[in-house]
Amino acid sequence: MAELSEDVRALFDAPNYATVTSLNPDGGPQNTVVWVRTDGDDVIFSTAAGRQKPRNYERDPRTSLLIIDPANPYRYAEVRGSVTLEDDPEGDLIQELSLKYTGKPWEDKPGVKRLIVRVKPERVTLRG
């Protein structure tokens, strides 16, 4: 497992948007913009059960996250690793991330089951 440097951690813990890639059944990429934060050396984000990302990760846990410094778009970090999915029955993570990024609570539709996507870094790159 790779470790996150303080510079990489700062990019992921600031309210910067990240792009996450999972692999579709045909092997093609599926990219999504997500809200993120670190948890130790892991990067975590929230998703809803039944969406394409968790279905992709259940089949193939490989992923990549890219986050860009908005003050300098040539400064960015990429984390490649493996995903584990965890239940988040109260939706605590999406609430925390919504407050971080928007300053407002998150409102899910009734019956939505929230998941925490935990990325265990295997390779970390910082540029710029």
C-alpha cells in the first residue's frame, strides 16, 4: 500500500472535486466527478447502491482518482488503487461531504442506500 504525502492529502482534504474512474463490464472507463476526503492513507467518497460505480467495483475493484489544484491546474495528484465498499446506513459521509463542498445538508431520495467507497492506494503521483 502506498502512503499519501501531506501535499496529496491537502489536495484531497480541501473542497476540490475529484474525478474517479471505474471499469465498465466491457472494460471501458466510467468517469464521475465526486466529493472526497482522506481517512488515514485511504481516500473515501460516497455513492448510492445500485449505481454503475458500485456495480463496477463489485466486479473489478481497480480504480483511479485524479484531483486538480484549482489555483494551479498543472498541479494534480493521481491515486490508483483497489476499492472496498462499506455500508453507510445513516449517510454520515455524504452529509459530511455535502457540508464541506456546499455548506448545506444532503437530501437523498427516500429509500436510497448509501455506500462508502474506500480506495486503498497502491500508487500515488503528485505533479506540479
